[in-house]
Amino acid sequence: MNYVLEINDLSKNYGSVQALKNVTYKVPQGTVYGILGPNGSGKTTMLGIIMDILRPTGGGIKLFGEVPTAAHRRRIGTLLETPNFYHYMSAVDNLKIAAAIKRVENPDIEGVLKKVNLYERRDSKFQTFSLGMKQRLAIASCLLGNPDVLVFDEPTNGLDPVGIAEIRDLIRRIASEGKTIIMASHLLDEVEKVCTHVSIMKKGVLLANGTVDEIMANDDMAETGAADINQLKQVLQSMPGQTKVEMGENGRVNIHFSIGSAEPGKINQHCFNNGLTLTHLVMKKKSLEAKFLEMTNE
Amino acid sequence: MKTLLQIEWMKVRNYRTFWILAALFVIAVIGINYISFRINTEVNNTTSAVGLGTGNPFDFPQIWNTMAWMSSMLLYFPGFIMIFLISNEFTFKTHRQNIIDGLSRKEFVMIKLNVALIIAIVTTLIVFLVTLLFGLLGGGKFSLEGIEYMGYFFICSFIYILFAMVIALLLRKAALSVGIYFIYGLIIDNVIPALLRKSFDGKPYGSYIMPLDVADGLLPFPFFKNQVDAILKTPNPYICLVICIAWIIFYYSFSIRKFQNEDL
């Protein structure tokens, strides 16, 4: 398998503060890789080191399997932390500079501006833009030269709900073209909706990484309801294959199975055979949020 | 390097402060020289100036020295321009974005050093043209004798601009850099050599150790030359030149090393 990014034993200290502690993982080509962590967990520090604007204290990285150089960075569209542009220049002129640095011949500046709905404001100065527009211009800049890898640090920062949905669609569309996307976020929902892989960080430590399914599901769960809760509990406890039965929210009863073995039809059948009619039956994957809180709350 | 220079050109082309400062510099060069030209004419008309100098400072060949010396007092302008060009990158965080987009750290700092060189060349060119204008309008006979003062002026302006660049690289903030650069250049850099004169028995050794004063030492005081030489021991321009070149090498290596090794 080809890896776009390999991080090897990476550490970074700011004085006595350890922002990254021996982080190691790889991002396979063609994945949408979410980096999840609360504020101050080291996400931006890590991306900063990858992009050579921060110097690591220890360890190293590889881009496209090689020791990174400026030429590798030109093949990656990156939005890091905040949109950084020349305030006194127009959207178009700012993108011209970015394209020149990326050595993009005949950049499709109009095209990328249209993709992020900024074409109408192309000649306005950057300093007149709202935060959401600045963010969209930064995403437009990432798309210049149609790079195979995109790095987004909090891409929906400052956007309104419509803008967030647009960017999400854009990310999905880019991903469907087979491009690799590395996305840092503290918004679980965002990661859950678009990512194939996820790594969870806290205080500079990598807690877990893998596919979203691997990280999220360590068991299957069904939420059930019936008129008589106590009877329901008894019936479910008698069901073969269950690993745990517990009270859930709003008077529901949760039944757990090992991964991949829960079947709603069988649960329904089992209850019916025992003279019980279910009023509620929903299969639930443990949400990334629950998983995340569980992991980061030590 | 051509592409990189084009990128820098795009940055300054739309930058109004740059053009205003550049225009002010041109006006100031003409203005300050015109004022001293008038004063000099008045003095010559009202008193018998015989023996005060080695000729009219606004005639060829002395005019090269005179105008270079006068104009060197205005070198803070190109210094300010350099400070703004550097501190803008820090303020807008575009120094990070340029690296992220695919400049190497070395490319980024080398292009700025080249911009400093270009500003020094253009500054010298402006002063050269204004000198030519004054010299020819004054009706004197044209001479290239003493043209080396334009070379000294170039080194002097390069030192002022590089010093400004290093301050901006260290402090990152425009207002702070401009303030410290100006106060340092105008006061501290001049006061220390003056104080040191006493301990060096009137000799100008103090001027050799100050980063800007040593560049000033390249351009001797042009008026009342005979008297000045008799009273005041001025720095030796050749020693100053060697020290200036050493400073230029230092500014280059310091800027490159600093930008390559630190967190941006």
C-alpha cells in the first residue's frame, strides 16, 4: 500500500510543554483521514511540522514515501489554522501568488473561486471578507492545481450552516475523485460524516487510530422498548448471544452483542416467541462522540 | 529566482504604503539637497568663502560627495520600506502560507535579501539621478571624478536596509520595529561613538564598532572640508568599507540561519 504521509515517533516541545509525544501513524493513499482531538491536543502542531513551519523536537515524517521538501508541499493543498492572505490584495491576486508559489501553470482561478461561491467577490480586497468568505478563499487556494492530497485544519471554522454543508459536500466530492484528504477537527460530527479513517489525540498523545468502523464499534447494540419493561429485561436476558442487557435512556432497554452478530429480526422473533410485543427497536452503533468522550476522559 | 522575484513584485505592486514611502523618499532627496544648495549659495553670496572648502560643494566633482552625504540622512525611508515588507508577512502570517504552499525556507529568506539588494540599487539610482540633475542645473562642468561616492552610498544604503530587515525579522511587529530602528539609528548609534571619542583620545574608533555609524563613515562630511579635517579626526573610509562588507556577510548568514531554524 502506498502511504501519502508517514509519521514516525514525532515529538515537539514548547519549552517545558510537550505538545506532541512520540506520535506514530501512517495515512494510506485515497483515504479521508480525520484527526480528532479537543482544543490543544496537538493537531495543528502536528500539521505544522508536516508543512515545515514548525521544527520537530524528535522523530520525523515522510511525504509520498520520501523525505519532505518544498516540492512535495507544492503537491498538497493545505489550509492550516487560519486563512493567511495579503489583506490589501484582491481574492484573485492572492490566488495568483499562491499559484505562482505552487508553480501551477495556467491556474484555473475562476474555476476554484466558483467552486467555493466567491466568484462574484473575486476583485474585492481580502480585508473586506467575512470570516466565512476568508475560509472559503483558503479552500479555493487549496484546490489550485488540482492536488492529489489535501490537508484541512478545521475546514468549517467560521462558516454558517449552509457553508458547512457545502464544504462537507465538496470534501466528499474531492474524496470520490480518489484524492487523499487529511482533516483535523474537534467537531466529531464532521469527522463521522466524511472520514474513512480516524486518529484520536489528546494532550499530544495518539490514543487510537484506524478505520472509523474499527474505532467506533467494539460492540453492536440495539435499543428496545415494550409496555412492560421488567418483562422485556427478563426476556432479553434469556436471549442467546447477548453480552449485556442494561437500562438505556427514556425507559428503553439496551441489549449488546459482539461485533457483527446483532440481528434485529432475531431480537424481534425472540421477544414475540416469549409473548412480548416490541414497541421500539433501533440498531445503534456507538457514536463517535460517545467513543471519543469515553477515550479522552481517561 | 525570476519567478520568485515576480511573486515579490505582485506583493509590492498593490501595496500602497510602499509607493507612498518611495515617493516621499524621492521628494525628500530633492528637498533636502535643494535646501542645502540654497543655504550654500546664500553663504557664498554674503561672505567671502575663500579657504572654507576645497571648492563649491555643489559643483562637480565635490557634488558626488555632498549629495551622497546629504541623502544618506534619509536612508531610514528605504529602511522603513524593508521593515514593512518583512513585518507584513508576519502580520498576515503569509510567511507561513508561502512555505506551506511550496517555497523552501531558504528561498523565502533569500528572496527578501534580494529585495533588500534591489531597494539599495534603486535608492542609489534615485540619488545618482538627482545628483546629476543638481550638478547640471548648477551650471558646473560635468565630471565623473568622485563618482566612487555613489558606490559608497550604495554600500551605506544596503547596510541601512539589511539592518532594518534583521530588526524586523527579530521583532516581527511593524510599529515596534520602526520605532526601535529609528531611535537606535538616530540616537544610540550616534551617541555611543561620540562618547567613546574621549576615551580614544579623539580618535573615531567608536564609529567602527556601530553597525550604522560605520556605514556613515563611508561618506565624509562635505562642507568646510579644510576646517573639518583639521579639527575632527574622521573615520577612515577604507577601514569602514571592510567592516561594512563584514556586516553584510553577517546579516546574510544571520537572516538565513534564523529563518531556517526557528518555528515560524
